[in-house]
Amino acid sequence: MTGAERRALLGDKVIDHIHACVAAAPTPPPEVIDDLRRVLTRPAQACAPAEPKPVDEAA
């Protein structure tokens, strides 16, 4: 989604409110940034794959 599409969908007031909330948020500690960077750059290694659940015969 492009910025123009977001602006058309949300409107200027909502986008300005989002920007104000982000600007007011405290900076996260370095360990949080490191954890997020690790998860977002290698999401497949961030969690183990889920085991398939058995299919219920009665369903």
C-alpha cells in the first residue's frame, strides 16, 4: 500500500494523530530493538514450526 492509498483510506486527521502518538512514544531500550531486529530479519527462526494437529474423524 502506498502512502497516497493510506492517506485516502485513513484521512489526514488520523494520519496526523498516528504521527503524534509515535512522536510521543518513548524510545525503546537497545535490547528491545535487538530482539525486534532479529525477529523481523529472520522470522522463520524466531519460532518453531507448529506441529500439525490430527484431523478429527467425526468432523
